[in-house]
Amino acid sequence: MITGSIVSSLQGEPRSTHDIDMIITIQKSVAKKLVEAFPLPDFYLDEDNILDAINKQSMFNLINVNTGDKVDFWILTDEPFDRSRFSRKIGEEFMRLKMLVSSPEDTILAKLRWAKQSGGSEKQFTDALWVYEVQYEKLDIDYLEQWVKKLNVESLWKRLVDEAETV
């Protein structure tokens, strides 16, 4: 499932980003094949990093050495919010490319959580605000408010609702 700034740009206001964030499930037995699919010298992808990320339910990177473009692969965790948003992924098409992305509600929640975890990132907050404004009429507000409490981002949510320009 694609998430992060790529998705908030599709669901809200576009902005430039230098990486793609993906949440994945992966078996250890696939790590070597993945590395072989993206060989040096054009790509950097380390099998030990993949295995470590699987063990720790963390993340690893794929880097295009020629361009500096990067994919952050986040291992799906057992955390309730991660499981919920992964189960709610939706299909989107962009430039004839079909992909699975986080729902607008989950994009907003993840951005608010990242804003809080990073000490108040305005970039993350603004991404959430733009998605909220653009998607407002389609949003499941009950779902949002349920997770706002569970994720302990009430103050950011209140600020978002107060600042939003919705019709």
C-alpha cells in the first residue's frame, strides 16, 4: 500500500517529494529475490537491512544510485492502526498506473501522527489539512474521531478542523 506524501498529493494538494513510502508484508525467503531484482550498480538494496526490518517490524530503503530516488518500505506491524489502515486500502489510478493507496481518512491520521512524532512538523500537518479540505465531503468523520483519540492527536485534529476551509 502506498502512503505518505505521494498519496497526500493525490488526495489533497500536490507537493514535491523525494521518496515513495510503501507499507508491505514480506517473507524472509523473498529478500534475496528482491535484492536480485534491483542490482548494483544502478540500485542499492541490502538483504541484511531487509531481514533486520522484517525482524524489527521497521523499514528498509531501495535507492536508485543514479537519480537518488528512494522507496521506503515499511513493514506492516501488528499495531492496531497499521492493521486498520492496511485493511482499508483503496485502488487509485494515476497516469494509467493502478495502485493501492491508503484511504483519505488514514492518510490524514498518519500525517497527524507523523506531525506529532516529529515534534510538530508543519509539512506533515499541512498535508493532512489539504487532504481534509479536498476530501471533506467523502470523509468518514466518525472513523477519524475514533482514531484521533486512540492515536492521541486530539490537539492537532482540533487545529486541523479549526483551520480547514470546507464548504
